[in-house]
Amino acid sequence: MALKGETSSGGARDGTSDSSSAARRNSKKPKYSRFTQQELPACKPILTPAWVITTFISIGIIFIPIGLASLFASERVVEIVDRYDEDCVPLNYTYNKLAYIQSSETNKTCTKRLIVSKQMKSPVYIYYQLDNFYQNHRRYVKSRSDKQLRSKASEDVTSTCKPEAVTENNSPIVPCGLIAWSLFNDTYGFSVKNKVIEVSKKNIAWKSDQESKFGSDVYPKNFQSGGLIGGAKLNASIPLSEQEDLIVWMRTAALPTFRKLYGKIETDLEANDEVTVVIQNNYNTYSFGGKKRLVLSTTSWIGGKNDFLGVAYLTVGGLCLFLAISFILLYVIKPRPLGDPSYLSWNRGHTSSTF
């Protein structure tokens, strides 16, 4: 009987053990580890005065030369900026600019003369700058068909292009959408001393856009052919991958004031040269209070003319040096003894924290 009891007791114990094991297997609690319990060793530095002062001095020593180099590079960039949207309006249309730009009978040709202040070594980049033009508007940004731009097989995919999706006969517009429809259409012709300067339109767009976003088998179709004309026309015999003006325009800007590359001048412009610019003032910015500027600029290793980067580096570096000197004076004039690190919670072992 005792043996039978022991067997029963042992069986009960085995049953309890099996049920406990099953319960543990079915439990959703994570298995104990130092990772799940957040007991892994961590870097907990003590910011002594020496460390703080050294860090600030190091940042100042690194940032100030970078700021000076950036400012020096920016100063070497030669830039000419000329606003022409007001000067190119005839006097009799001064108070009715919208009628001037919308009329097909008004002369849109305008001549401007720009003086080169310093030598501009080639390539000289030509930009057009638009102000108060919100290319980042939600409806404007979404009004395009990337599938249509990439492949001829998707020519009919125009559902995202409204209101410029199809013609009155329900034929697809290629490229469709408001972005393409509003393509910038002012043109510039340059000459110096009655000698025409050629403007290169090659390599002004991103190679990745040309190769991946615009198909070599996609050609303009029904573009700007209706009653409502928004901007420039496209050559129907050239594929979209080679229409670099369109590719540049289709990369929408994030801010309401932006510049886009128009072309490049591959010859040097000497100091005091007078550049004659013949402008076709076609693009309508008058209806929304926009502004148009023509920009000629060289570049440096940091890009175009922009003092912000250099000023930012100098400001941060100077502030860090000022704080370092302040902490040194404070440490020398009124020093404070460093506390005992052994009283820190992470040096006292696993004890309950009190707050």
C-alpha cells in the first residue's frame, strides 16, 4: 500500500510539475535576461569641470575654422540678381499688369543690361527665381502621374492628374497634371559686346531623375493644346527623359521662394562686362503677387553664395569658447568640490530608488 501511495504521490507530483511546465511554456512573460530587465552595463559619465571645459574648447576650435572657410568660399562666389517682372511691364500697363500678361497682342520682349562686378569663371549658372509660388501645396504636388512619366505603357494612367488629366475628347495628356501644365516659360538670350553667348541646357537635371523617373519612350501628347494654356510647350518629337527643363521643374520646391537651374554659360565673363539679356516675359506671376528674378552665379566647393552656413558655425564655435572661458573663470574664482561618485544610485548596487 505504501508503495502504491508513493507511486500516487509521485504521480501527483509529476502531474503538478507537468502542469507548471506547461503554464510556463504558455506564459507570455519574456524569458529573464539582462536585456529584458534593462540590467546591461551603460555608460554613465560624470561631467567634471575639466571634461565640460575641454569639450567646449574642442567644439570651438573645430567649428570656428570651418565657419571661416565657409564664409571665405561664399565670398568668392560672384552673383548677379536682377528682378525683371516689374521693369518688363510697359508703362501703359503699370496698373493693369494682369491684362498685359494675359493678352496675346502685347509685346513680351524685354531687354535688360547687367554689369559684371568681378570676373565670373565658367561655368556661369543661370537660375530663375520665383517668389510667393507655393509648389508644395498638397493639391499641386499630387497632380501628376509618375507611372505615366516612366513608361509609355502607362500613358492612360491619369487618375491622379485632375484637373489637367484628359482633353475634351477624353484623350490622355502627356505629361498630365498641374505641375507639368504650369511649366515655366520665360526665356533668356545673352550677349556681350554684340556677341551672342550660347546657353547650354545639358546636364542641368539630376541624372537619377532622367534615368529612373522619366521614360525614354514617353513623348509629349496633347500637351498645352487646349483652350487653357498654363506655361511652356514641349517638343513632341523629344522624349521626356531628354526634356531637362521639364525635369528640373517637376522636382517641386519645398519653400515659396526658390531657384531653378535654367542653363549654363560655358565662357568666362570678365569684370565690368555689360551683359545684354533679351527676356521673353511670358510667365504669369502677376495674378498671385509673385516675383521673378534672373540670377547669374558661379559656385564654390560649398555650392552657391550662402553665408548662413559659415555664420552658423562661427556662432556655435564662438558661443562654446565663451562658455569654456566663463567656466574656467568660475572654476578658478569660486571652485566647488566634486561630490563623491560612490553615492550615485548606479554605484550603490541594485537597491530600490527613492524619489
